[in-house]
Amino acid sequence: MKKSLTTAALFLSLLGAPARAAAPMPDPYQLSLMIYGALTALDQANTTGNYTVLRGLAAPAFQSLNTPEALAAAFSKYRRAHVSLAPVVLFQPTLTDEASIGADGLLHLKGYFATRPLRIGFELAFQDVNGTWRLMTLSVKPSEA
């Protein structure tokens, strides 16, 4: 009996820890919450000029690539133009491409909010961090409605 336990223990140690399952594709409700959360965080960062919370909510890889100062510089044109993203909370996001998890492991979302006078386009990607989808890329494209 002792020999089989040792063999089983050796087999398990060779396999290593069990692999953690990737986060599942969020349902439409969760996808909407992720979109609203990202754009609301960006709107608040643009309003205050403080990008630390936006950065803190993002994936560690995003954080390592973007300082709060770099984010402030990246979104400075929206601050100068006083582009408000707050109205998006009153509209349902429209996805122009189906939500998908790419070969890179990122969950990609692309679409827009039919706000007025500016339509707010967005491209977002989220990274699975310990079973939670966290922001990895963020692009907004306000355009005439």
C-alpha cells in the first residue's frame, strides 16, 4: 500500500498544481457592466485629472505599461475638448463585433453608445486575472452622431 501512495504522490508532483480554468465568457449583462465600468472610470479620471484609480482597476500588465501621467497625456485631448463620457450610463452599448476571446487570451469588445451630440465608440480588451476580467486596453472614439 505504501508503494502505491508514493507512486501517486510522485505522479501528482510531476503534474504540478492543477491548472486554473480560464474565466468564462461573460454573459451580456456582465459585458455591459464591464463596458460601463471602464468608460465611467475613464470619465471620472478625465474629470478629475487623476488617473490612479483607472490604472488601479486595470490588469497588472496594463499597470506596468501605463503610469498615471502617461494616461493623463494619452487622454489630454478629451479633457481639453471637455468630452463627457457620463451620458453613456443612460444608453445600452451596441457591440459592432461579437465579444470574443482572442488567441492572446484577451476578451475583446468593440462597439458604441448612440449618445448625442457625440456618439461614443469604444474598443476594450480585458485580461483574465485570477478569474476576474480586468481592463487591458482602452480606446474611445467620440464622433459626430
